[in-house]
Amino acid sequence: MPESIQCSRDEWPIKSYKDLNFLNSDDARNIRVLCEMTEPGLRFAEEKIKDTIVLFGSARIMPIDVAQAKLDDVQAAIGDPDHLNAAEKCALHLAQSAVKAAPYYKMAVELAEELTKWSMSLPEKDQRRFIICSGGGPGIMEAANRGAHNVGGKSIGLGISLPFEQGVNEYIPENLQFEFHYFFVRKYWFVLLAKALVAFPGGFGTMDELFEILTLVQTGKVATAPPIVLFGSDFWNSVINFEALVEWGTISPEDLDLFKVVDTVEEARDTIIEQLTARFLS
């Protein structure tokens, strides 16, 4: 009997689906992928969840009080701001950037609150529609789940195993907490149920998710194109020059209509509610 498999003689030979060494091997990767493709759907069906509003953005954006406290600590620790070493300059820059981005945390909370209250106010037959869904982690993801929680609504957290920023936030009901290993399966569940998406400022992960969604919509891989809202014109207009893509001919002018850039909770809320009402509730 292989030493790596621990079982008693009366259990031998072990069934393959009970062999953790096999299930965690490269050869069983397709089985693990199928598990992540299948099990979430069973939970969503049990909760009668068919439609979501996805909010995504940076895991590093924090509440303003937390960001300000971190900046105060850094400023107190570095002393003279005119004579900083490289590490101190980096720490100060990160702390100042966190304060600059912090208002988006509050706005994400408020938008999730508004959309959850609207969803919960729908007729009883529609009560479980349009559930807030996030990536499950900290930052904007936490803000989204927190907003739904604040007004008594459920929300979904599609977590991902990473060397950092691990774990789901505390505002997600236990039965709607997920932990994925494969990014592409996680994105599958983001898109499959999404009836609207809101992208807040973020980094590589946010850009990856946004451009994949835009590509799927542009190429007709999504049956009904969801409204896509980019929150924060200062951020989006400074980091992506969409008009330049049109000028270079790499996208069509009408591709700019695939999304809308907004700056207020009210505009984001009204845009999403108007389009969801027209498409699904009229």
C-alpha cells in the first residue's frame, strides 16, 4: 500500500474520490475545476438566486477613518518630511493614496445599500432578484457586502485563494461565502448571474475583470448585455484613455456605449434601476 495514503486494511483499496492525494494532484485538475463549476450553482439554486449586481474594485481601498489613522501613524513615524529615505517616501505615498481613495469605500457602501433596499422592495415574486455580489475580500468588496448587510439584505462573496488578501469579509452570510482556487471559474460565476456590474477604482484584478466583461459583451458572448457602470471619472479618465482606442481603430466608436462613467451614488443607482426595470420587470 502506498505510504502516502492513510487508511486501515479493511478500507483498502481506497475509492478514488476519497483519495485526497489524487484529488489534489495535477492529473485531477479537471475534477477540481468541475467541482468549482458545479457546487456554487447548487447553493445558488437552494437560495433561489438567479440574478446579481456585481460590485468590484480595489481590495486596498479602506474606510476614511482607517486610512486617516494610518496616514497619521506614518507621518508621526517619519519625522521631517523634507528628509525621507526611499522606504519612508513609499510609506508616505501609500498612506496618502489610501486617504485619497477612501471616499470610494463609503460610496460603495451607500450604493449597495440603495440597490439592496430597492431589490427588497420589489413584489414578493421578485424579492430574491438582484442580489449584491462581490469578490468577497476587503476594500471595495467589503464595502459592497457591508452595504447589503446594513439594510438587512443578503449578499454573495466569491472569494479567491491568494498568498495575500485572503479570506472573505464578515458581512457575507455563511451559506453565500465561496472560496475559489481558479480565477477563470470565479469569473464565470461573476458573469453568469450578473444583470449589472459596477467597477470602482482598482488595480490589475479590477482591470482584468472589467476588460474581460467588456470583451464578452462586445463579442456577443453574453446573451443580454448588462449595464456596466464605471464609478469615478477622475480615476477612470486618468488611467484609461478609451477615446484613444477609438482613434487608433482598435475599438469602434459605438463600443464606448457599452459602459457609463458616473460620479455619484444617485447616478449609479438610477442608471442601474432604470435599466433593470426596463429589461426584467416591465
